[in-house]
Amino acid sequence: MIRAEIQTVCQSGNIPDSDEFQTWLEAVFPQCDEAMEIVIRIVDERESAALNAQYRHKQGPTNVLSFPFQPPVEMDVRLLGDLVICAPLVAREAREQNKNIQDHWAHLVVHGVLHLLGFDHLEEQQARQMEAKEVAILKKLAIPDPYQ
């Protein structure tokens, strides 16, 4: 079972409710018997840009940032990590890409969680594997392929 702590520090419209986040997380971990936790922080463009600059050395906001958590060996903690999602950017991207906004939120949550699990898209083969995993998870949620 995965449990999410949702921190909403941005009051932008169209932010999913906790049940939607839970559904999307359970789609990534369909048969997880182990208790795990994740923090999902919903932010504005200013906070996203500051974190993007600090941790990725890139200018401007980004839609999702993933921060895996590696507990010390002596700690028995199952915190997977943190996702930071920029609500205004998610809304803008959904509009610009003609996507259902909830579908775009779901995709970014799945994408971010896969990063927490060690998936990446820096190289072409890694990107294909990660995208295939995302598409398969989203299909279970009846969400169309976001890469089409």
C-alpha cells in the first residue's frame, strides 16, 4: 500500500483531489503489500523555478521534479521520495497540447514516480523503456498515450 501526503502550496485551479492521486499511485504499484509513502507537493511557478535552478541548474519552472529518498541503513523508513508538481505549468501544458488536464496530471505523477524508482530518459533506450512503462500504466487507467 502506498500512501501519499499531499502538500498544496499553490491555489491554482484543477488540482486533483487526494483520491485521484491515490488511484494513480496504486496503478504504479498494483500489488504492493509493503507500506510505502510519498510526498507530493503542488507548487507555483516561482517555487518550481527555484528548485529547478538549485537542483538541475536549469532556468524556469518545470512540470515535475522527483527527489528520491535514501534513508540511512539503520532507519526502517519506506519513504519513496518527493514529487514537486507545478500546477500552473500543468494547466498550461494541457491546454497547449490539447490534453485532458486530469490525464496530464496522472501522466506527470506516473512519470515522477518512475523517476523515484530509478527510471530515466537521458538516453534513447532508457527513454523508450520509461515511456513504454508510462503508457502501460496509463492504459490501465483508461488514459490515452500521452506521447501520441
